Amino acid sequence: MRATIAQSGHTLLELLVVLAILALAVAAAWPSFGGARERAAGRAFAQMLQDELQGLRSRAVYEGEAAAFDLAPDSSAARARWRAGDAAWSDAPRRVTLALDAPSAAGQSIHFFADGSTSGGALLVTAGRQTWRISASLSGDVTLDDSP
């Protein structure tokens, strides 16, 4: 007696339909992935700037000399500058803007003094529709706020 063997599987057409549906789903979700990547770059840049300001304050106190965080005139690059050394101008990541909010009397700078105080001011980092505010209070505290 002969046994019949049933063949099971999917046809090529069925596989192509499934691949087309997956391609449509990925194409529809792709823009949201780009925005997430942009926001992550903005958040990382904001945290790096917060660390830079805190380090600049520490250095001013440790060395007993004033130091300043300067913003480039075009607001696309920032540079930390202090008397004990110099740093090269650094560019903000692509699609991330940087601006000084509530400019101090010192212009486009936030100054840190040897006693730990600052001239005050805030940096605004924007990526897409998200904005982060890095505030330097007069007492020298540097904070990062996700929703200014």
C-alpha cells in the first residue's frame, strides 16, 4: 500500500504578500524612529553641556580664577573657555540648536567665579520639537530641565 504524503507550506504569493505588509508597516513607522534619534541626540548634548558647566564651575573654584562658558555668535557652536587653558570651539550635533536664554550682562556668556557663584543664565538646547533648559543660578547650581 502506498501512503500519501501531504505537502504543507506557503506559496510564493503568500510570502510576497506578507513581505509587502511588513514593508508598509516599517515605512509608516520610519518617521517616528528619526524623531526619536534626533531627540536622543539633543538629550545627550544637553547632558554633556550640563556636565561641562558643572566642571567649569568646579575648575573656577579649584583654581581660584573666574571662567566663562561662551556661546558662538551664530548660536550653533559652544565653547567652554577658562583662564587656565583654552578649548577649541565645538559644534552642536546636526539638527540640534543651542541658544542663550536670559542673557546676562556679560553678553553671550555665563561666567563662573572663584567663590562658586555665577553671572546666571540659561542655555536652550532644541532638537525637533523638544527643548531642554540648562540653568545656571546665581548661587552656582546647574540644573537640566526637560520642559522649560
